[in-house]
Amino acid sequence: MKQTDMVLTRGGVRFAGRLWPCTIGRGGVRVNKREGDGATPAGVHDIVGLLYRPDRMAKPVDWAVPIRPGDLWSDDVRHEDYNLMVRAPYPYSHEVLRRADPLYDIVILTDWNWPRAERGRGSAIFLHRWRRPGYPTEGCLGFAPHHLKQIARRIRYGTKLIVPEALALD
């Protein structure tokens, strides 16, 4: 296995030669992910970016982008900005990236349904901090904070996240 591949297993994600415990979406793993199903999509996903909270931590890697007040992620299938980062004020359905809790202090972005989103296929799949071990996400992958920082430092151009179809409920 190449260092740039991460593979989801029952115990977590295998990356850089070790197993990283993680949580998946409340809807399990699905081949046919849809907006709002709470599922983690099966397949091979490129890692395309990293966001972080500069008011809470130092820049984790040189290429990380700060999350500023007013940064949002559109999840409104009716709007042209669906599955893109947007700025407040934004009157359509969205997710706040600069959260009061620490879940999004580091956000690793995948290319799930991005950059040209198919409406209803599901918005962003992030790697972010977990609430606690075993507590599901809304479809993203959740990690222990110290593991997320270690993973972020190991990402290189071409890093992929592989969520095997064998785990899918479809």
C-alpha cells in the first residue's frame, strides 16, 4: 500500500502503515450516498484541502487555509453554490465552519461531489475531530484530535481516502 492511501477498516483508517481509529456516518457506508442520509460514501476520494482555526492552533501544515468568521459550507441543493465554501450572510441552507465546539478546528477536505457538485448526491465529506469514540458523524470521518493532527502532517500531493464498498449497506 502506498503511503498516500488511507483505507477504512472496521477499526478505523489504515494510513502511512498504521491503523487510525475513526467514526463514520450515522447512516453507515453507502455506495449510493444522497444528501441528508448521514452516510459515508464508499469509494476512492482525493484529499483536496485542509482548513484550520488560527485562533485555536498554529498552522498545522504550510498549505492549510484558515477558517475565518463567516466561513460556511453550502448544503442547499437548490442553490448554485451547493457543496462549496461560501461566506455569511448566506440565506440558503449551510453548515457553519467556524464552530463554537472544537469539531472543525482542523478540517481535511475530500473531493466527494466536488468541485462540480451533482445536486442531491451529498455535500462535503470531511475528516474532522470526533465527538467521542464510536459516536457517529453526519457522514464524515471523525478522528481523535491528536490523530487528526498527525494525519494532516502526513498528507502529500495525491493522498487518497479509500472507503471500501465491502463495508457498504447498499
